[in-house]
Amino acid sequence: MSLWRFTHLQALALAALLGLMLLPLIGQGSAWARTATGQDAVNDPMPEQDFREWLAALRDEARGKGISDATLDAALGAITPVVRVIELDRRQPEFTQTFWTYLNQRVSDERVKRGQVLLRQHHDLLDRIQARYGVPPRYLIALWGLESNFGDYLGSFRVIEALVTLAYDQRRAHFFRAELLSALQILEEGHIAPDAMTGSWAGAMGHMQFIPSTFIGHAVDDTGDGRKDIWGSLPDAFASAANFLSNMGWRSEEIWGREVLLPKGFDLLHASMDTKKTLREWAALGVRRANGMSLPQADLEGAIILPQGHQGPAFLVYENFRVIMRWNRSINYAVSVGHLADRIIGSPQIATGRDAMHEALSRSEIEEMQQLLNRLGFDAGSADGLPGPRTRDAIREFQKAHSLPPDGYPAPALLQRLRAVALTLT
């Protein structure tokens, strides 16, 4: 994860601004420290009573879940919240990434070549894991590449400090308190020491970036040494990832999906994760493979998706695609995992849609789009700058009402059309 670069004066100004922003969020009795990024602790001069009371209540709850005082003392004894974690939690990207921008950054030729080398290097281990869990090696290598760049970036934050910070903050306290309790359980079970439990600022850990609750539910001790070591043991990390996918419903006999060609006049209302048809049915509608050949005559069900809109590539995705989305609920992420896995075993690049317009919209522009859709009677939900399923459904309804291709894609041209329609109502 890249970090912003600031001049000394800019950094001081940002720190002052964040201090003002955080005061109403953390209350009058908090103590915040910059410890997870290697900086000296800089404590707020205000009393620590509120945080200490919160921490005492957390310890009581953890004891009730079987966490020992020895573990709690080792993990929480000198803990203080971390300002840098709050900075990263509050930071949102100015622009949303288009499909092509997202894919090109994650499925580069360099990553494909390195994945191929690592696939050969770990062939025996991955074959053994496939025999047990049914997940082909290329998918585990692809997930490894996207999650930690093949182990290069496991995260340098102390997970307990990061989760204490996020659980104490009120924005997503319930979620992160549960993750913190799971992290304490991992320590109690002896899988890793508190100082060695490092990860991302949000608590994702190890080669495959498991959050603590995922670790508790799916991590595996593949080596048989009594520890589930997703940080230092590739057998444990790969087996844990395969176990997760298997538990989520991975189908060993199926692929994730494939690029397809849509016929002229194809009804774009069919292009939705909610619309499943068999390969025979899609073939009868004129859908073909990307190379122009016919689809297999099979009863396997899939859905058509258009992650870059109707001008971009089309994919026919199967149940394993939905399983990948249980790892990360992003269509762009799931396509990237599947495509990287395919490229690693020699499949070609995506053939179509590279000339599609893919200008990025800023978060404020997407918020404006959502506001305009709501104003015009198309329910896009709250204007949060995130084009989720509800926003895409609203876009599709607007497109249908104005004789536009109903692909549900938040394109810059669509925002211009919304503005023009809204002006006619003023």
C-alpha cells in the first residue's frame, strides 16, 4: 500500500487538522499514539481515563470468552491507539478505479511471469493441497499475488494495536471489536506472539491477508507443528486459503468463468449477476467464446457481467467466481484473480473492450450522480460516492427510461446526461 508524501510543513498541518477532526470522535479522555509506523509515541496531553475504562471493559469481555490474563497482559499491557491507523481509515481515494485501470495494475506481465516461476517452484506442495481441498494451484498463486505480491508486503502494523484503535473509534467499532477479540483468541491459542502478529492497518494478516475472524474460521495447521502460521509457513498459508475457498463452496471441476462475445442487439438487461442461465441457453441467445467459437453445450449455469459497461469486455462467470467474491466482494477483484490465474497457465490476455472509454469519476462526481438519480426518482441509496449494486440498479433504470444501453455502468457521459435531465426540471 503506497503512502502519501508530504513536506515537513504539510505533515505538521495535516497532523493538526487530524487532531481537530479526531477530538469529537474519540472523546475527552483518549490517548492517541503514533507507534505502529515506527514513530515515537506522542500522547495527547488529556487524561487517559476514557480509554483505560474502555480497555478494562474489553479485558472483562475477553476473559468471558476464555482469554487468559497472561495473554491480555502481553497483548494489551502498554497499548495505546495509533493515529496513523485512523488517518488511513479516514483516507478515501479521490477517484474510483475503472476496470481497466484496476486490472492493469494487478495483472501485469511481470506479475504473470513471477507467478509462473512460483507455480513451478511450489508445484509439489500445491498439488498436494489441491488433492485435499480441490482448489487448483493457479488460483492460490493468483490470490497470493494480489493479496501480498507473493509475500513481499505482509504489512508492518502491530495487529492488536491497529484493532484496538479501530475498535475504540466509533465509526466501525462493533466490527473491529469482534475482530480484536478474534485476534486475542489467536494469541491465546499460541499460533503467534503479540509482537510478531503484524499485518495491514485494518488487521489483515499473513501471505493471504486473512482478517482474524477468517483465521479463526478457516486457518489450517498444514505442517502439523501445532501452530497455524500464515505469516511464515507457505504450507499453512496455502492450505488455509484453499480451506476457505472449499468451505465457501469451491467446485473443483469448474473454472471461474471466461471472456465472451455478445451478439449485436443483445438485451443488456440479461447482463447481471442476478441472471443465471445455462451455457446452452446463453449459446441460444448468440453468446460465443472470445475467439468466436461456440460455447460448450452444457447445463453449467453462469451469469454475464460487464465490468466496464457495454463498450468493455463481457464475461460469463460461474459459481467459483461467486466464491472468489466471498473473499473480496468486488467484481473487478474477482475478475483479476481469475484472469491472473489463467495467464499464469498460459491463457491469452483479454481480447475485447480495450478501446472502451474508461475515464475515472471522482468520489464527489459519483456522489453527485447518486444525488441526481435520487432527485429524478431512481433510488440510488445514500450518496456515499461508492457505485454499489443499488446505484447500478438505479443507473440501469434511468438508462432504460431514457433509451440508453442499460448496462448499469457509471460512466462520465451518464453523469453529463443526468445533469442535462435535471436542468430541465429546474
